[in-house]
Amino acid sequence: MAASVDSEAYITLFMHACKYPSRTVNGLLLGSVSGGGVSVQKTLPLFHTPLGLAPMLEAALMLVRLCTPAVVY
């Protein structure tokens, strides 16, 4: 399976990781799947802590759904 990442999405991901080098960066990759390949068009950094915080993760995912209505979940 081939994967491609949009340059702006990659820069967002890379720069956010550089800004917080000693912390875990958790987030979402938004894109599409077509013909055996994955295309990432946008990245959304969410947390700088381990994902053991289920209520915060649920709240963040609800906000993402509200802010990205064109994305199919």
C-alpha cells in the first residue's frame, strides 16, 4: 500500500514535533484512501501527553468532527 503526505501536512507534523521534542505528540492524520493507497492532506496535533486521558480525547474528537464536516468518519 502506497502512502503520500501533502507537504503542508508534513510540515505541520514535523514542526509540531520539533517544538515539543521531549514530549509525545498525539494527533490525527486526515486524508483519503483510494486504489490501494493512502493520501494524507491535513494533520491535527491534539495532545502533548500520553493518550490515557479518554475524556479529553473524546472531547477533542467531537471538536474535530464539528470543525471538519466534509470528512467521512
